[in-house]
Amino acid sequence: MSSQNDDISSNVLRQMKAGGFDFTQIHPIEFYAVFPDESGARQAAGRFRGESLNAQVRERDDGGWNLELSKIMYATYRGIGAFEEAFEGVVSPLGGEVEGWGVKHERQTA
């Protein structure tokens, strides 16, 4: 993971903690990539069979293709960084670009 991604991930994890995120439970963490063609997106999705909860490939309005891959895991800096690095290792040679990660979480209100 590049140092810029390290900083972004650290900030996101801090915000999640401040928002009351439960780090003791496993969650579906979503990793995002964009491809110039459907073939590359589908090939990348296929490389993660057995590791992901869900892989979705969708066409974008600009003609590109999105890949959203959900992996069930603990939301840790090390775990997310390691998977993001592996994700980039598959996505980049297929002409894609990693666009980050996220997790759906209901914010607790005071």
C-alpha cells in the first residue's frame, strides 16, 4: 500500500472508531476498482472466488467498468492493507485501477 493510501486508511479507521464501529466483529469490507473493459473486471472478480462474499461487475456511465468485491474480515489496518495490496496485484495487470475500500456501518447517534 502506498503511503498516501496508508494515510487514507488510517484516517478512515480513526473515523470509524470515533463513530462507534465494532472492531471486535467481522464485517464485509468492500474493495473497489475500475477497468476500461468488462473482460478485465470479470477476470479480476474470478481470481477472488472463495475469498469474497460477493463480487459485482457493473458498467459505468463513462463506458468503464466497476468491480466491487466484498471480503468478510476484521477491519484492521494490517488486514485491509494486505488485502488491498493483493487486490492491486490482480487488478493492475488487467488494466484496472484500485479506487479504495469501505465498509457499511450505521452511525450511532447520541
